[in-house]
Amino acid sequence: MKNFLFISIEESFFIIFIAILVFGPKKIPEIARGLGEGIRYLKNAKTKIKNEIIQHNIDQSLLKKKKIFDHEKKGKKDIPPYSIKRNN
């Protein structure tokens, strides 16, 4: 049998028993609901951050490809438009 977080079944029941004694049987569902909402909020935040990172990487790779394509299309050396040739 697989133990959750390395806690045996007996220890889990003992923790639940202590929680019922401390908070009372009417408060336990409210506490569990609050924990569930908190975990859901963190999971959604993690997913949003992950999607933003992936989108940023895609945008950066597309921008890099566009720069390479534009550079190949010009076929010129990188000479600034304001440079002036001087005759000595």
C-alpha cells in the first residue's frame, strides 16, 4: 500500500481526530473547502504563468526568424543609413 506523504493510515486518522477535537465537526468542511479553493487558485496561477512563458518563447523565436529572414532578404552589409563616405 502506498502511503500519502510518508504518513501511515493510523497517523492520518490521529491527525483527523485531533483536527475534529480542535475545530469541531462543523468547521472541518469549511476549512477543507478553503484549502481546496487555495490549491485551485495556485494551480490556475501556475498554468497561466507556464502559458505566458511558452508564448513568450514562441514570440521570441518568431522574432528571431523574422530578423534572420529580413537580413538575408536585404543582402547588404550592416551599414547605418547615416554613414557618409569620405574621400581622402
